[in-house]
Amino acid sequence: MNRLGFLLARSLRREAPLRAASIPPEALLARFAGQNIALVGNARGLAKAAHGASIDLAQTVIRINRAPMPSPLSHGNRTDVLALATSLDAKALDRLNPELTLWMSHKRKRLPWHVVKRPGFYLHPLPAYEALKRKLKAPPTTGLMLIDLLARSEAAHVTLYGFDFFASQSLSGRRRADQTPHDFAAEAAFVRNLIATDARFTLKHHPA
């Protein structure tokens, strides 16, 4: 797909051409199979912990949106996969230099060309977003969409860092939980249930 074709597809909400530019969902799931994965959320409390070395030891490190990394001690350095549901300029994306760039948002009109043209671009299917939204009765966060995605993969182990369901707010902004459209109590319950039923998932705690 060239830039003009992309702009036309995005403007006219043509899902098929956008999906054709994406790696298939089954290829993404295959990339995670057998992997020890660190999924790094953006809770402020993670900055008070010292999980950086453990994060960087994972076979695959996944970060979210603007991927704030205030210190290697708390957050590590690597970014193998970046999952986006917000804008990130091309220079910032190039600095992170992920192998895979996942567009998780259902808002296709916010999808930038510099994301689509990168090797390893993935467009999260709308039905997967809608199914999770129905389950939560609220729009899911990018982090929870990734957790749901990884639960459907054959990853060997997934460790969640920087997830406290807005108890310490987010490193990416100043909003409070009640200023977002998400249901963090429902997301916390989702993750508790997943950990109780799927031994591959571990949640690392940190100061709130």
C-alpha cells in the first residue's frame, strides 16, 4: 500500500485495504508462541520499583503507547513490540525501534502512515475489540487488549509489570480514573480471574 492508497482507505473507512497492510493475527500469535514475555504497563508506581533487569531478561518485551521509561532500573531498556492506541510521532517511534508495531485502537482515522509503513505493522481486528468491550461493559485499555491477545497465544509465560489499574495513575498523563472511559475495577477482575485460571500469567506488584 502506498501513502495515497492508505489515506483514501483511512478517509473512507475501508477496513479491507488497511487489514491487507497488516501482518495476519495468526502470524502475530505465532511470534509469541513459546516466548517468555514481559508486558510493561504505564502505572506510575512502576517507577518506584526495580524491575528493569527482569524486564530486559524476557525474550520479548512489549510496551504500550508512548512507552515512558524514566529509569532503566525500574523499566529496563528494550522494546521489541510497541502497542499503540494513541499518537506517537515518527522520531519517537524510530528511537524505540520496535520489531513489531501494533495498532490496537478501533479509531482507524487516528492511524498514522508512519506506523503503517513500518515492517511488522499489525492492525488489531475490530471484532476482537468489540468482544472485549462487551465483556467489560466499557472500552478496554490498550493494556487489557494486549493481555487478552496474549491469553489467546501460546506464549510460555507472561509477566505483567506496571499494571495497578490506575491506583497510582499513569506515567503517560495526569488524568484520574474517573476522567477516563475505562472500567478499571472490571479490568482488575479480568486479570485476577486470568491469573487464577492460567498459570502462565504473573502480576508483579509495586508501590502505588
